[in-house]
Amino acid sequence: MNRRAFLGALAAAPVAGAADSLPIIDTHTHFYDPSRPAGVPWPGKDEKLLYRTVLPPEFVALTRPIGVAGTVVVEASPWLEDNQWVLDLARDNPVIVGFVGHLSPGDPGFAANLARFTQNPLFRGIRLGSSVLLENGERQVFLDDLQRLSDAGLTLDVLGGPETLGSVASLSGRMPNLKIVIDHLPFEPFSRKPDRAAYNEGLKRLAPHHNVYAKVSGVLRRDAGVSGATLRMDRIWRAFGEDRVLYASNWPVSGLAASYRDVFAVVDAYFTARGPRAREKFFWKNSVAAYNWVERGAARRQ
């Protein structure tokens, strides 16, 4: 089935979430405003679809008919005060039930900044790039700061490619109480055999690490066809099981591949086929275990 036919079939299918009031939590969105005096470090002006003001009211209008009750926002900006910008934004937008910020473990100010932002209960963790983890994984000061994160009951999101999986497995073995979420799985398809081999081996290594979660937000991608979506998710399911997979859209970046509804429909169909318990865990229960997000807004009512 080609892309147009596949997405056409999805558009014609009912969206279960709107009908059964499942309290869906989208664990990966981005909000930002390029019109601020300082602008934004991401996205770049060349990204015509993304370089615009993206704020919670648009997300609510887009997703509430589907059944989305809340979202965990992930900070893509390395600017320290952008952490506060999102927390301030959340104050008047209860659709934000959690925030994964951007701090740098190993930096002199990490402990103080972590203490500052965790005063707000919406601050649920930080995100790192896999290159940072690869370069610093043996530095004691870096590990000490990750231990602070773990001791606070917060979560580490890790962004990267196939090389991410082995690094996460090593870190998880060293810190089994640190909750780790791998962003944007599945990574497939790959043009290079070494990448495919590293990916498959990494999934095998992660299978027994029960503190590691898979954030499924890469099913439809600009560089991937749609016909293999089920196969790609099967590999994630076998490695992580029903207790360690999380729904995530990566909106508005997901719009580069397909509409929010189409991206949602792919994973909704997959997990609906696995029964109501698996679907409920994927769309909201596992996100509680991974992030312990704050019950507010529509998520509180659910």
C-alpha cells in the first residue's frame, strides 16, 4: 500500500480515543514562540512548517476531539531560562501535565538549577542527546548529577539514534533506579547495515532493563515509508512489552510526516488490536509510571 492509500484508509477509520474517553497523555510535544525578542534557538527559520508560534491552545483545539487530556512538554532549547518560560506557560495552560527540561549534568550549576526548577512539581526531568551520554558516561561528576536526578524521582529522556540504545543499557545497569525514556522510537529504517545491526542488538540489551521506557513517536517519519509501521512497532513491543511503551506525537514536528490524526491513528490501531489493557497502558498508565505527571485540567477530571 502506498503512502496516499494508507493515510486515506486511516482518515476513513474511526478514532477510538474520541469515542471511549480514554484519558490520553501525549508524552512529547514542543511549545515555543519565535516572535519573542530573543527569538528561539530551534527551530531554524528554514523550517517553514515549524518556524511559527506554537502554543497550547492550538494543541488543545487539535487534539481534544481525539481524546487527548494532557501532554508532557519536552524542551528542545538549551537556553536555561527557556525552562522557566515553559513552566510559566504551563501556569495558565492545564493541558501541560509535565515538563522535561534542558539542563546539563556535569556543569557546575546543575545541582542549583535542578533545585530551582523542581520547586515546580510540573518539572519532571531532563533530556540529553546521546552524544552527551557517550562523551560523559564515565565522568564521575556527570554520574553524580544523574544520581541527583534519580534521587529526586525524576526522569532522564535520551535523544539519538541506534547508538543510544547501548549507552542507555550501560547507564541503566549502573543506575537501576533512574527512570530513562528513549525518545522517538522506532528509529528504523536505516540505510546502513551497521545501523540496523546496532539497533537490533541494542533492543536485545534493553529488554531486561525495567527502568527504561520506549517513547513511540517515530512511526511515521519523513525518511520512512508507512507500510512497515506494524513491523517497526512489533520490534518495540517484543523488546519493551506492554508496561514500558509510551504514546508520544512529537508535535508539531510530526506534521512534517503526517497530520496529528494520522500519526495517532497508526498507533491507536496497533494497540487497540492488543486489547484494552495494553491500549490503556500505552496511552496513559505507563506515562504515570515514567513521569509521575501532575493531575490537572482534563487529565484530573479523567
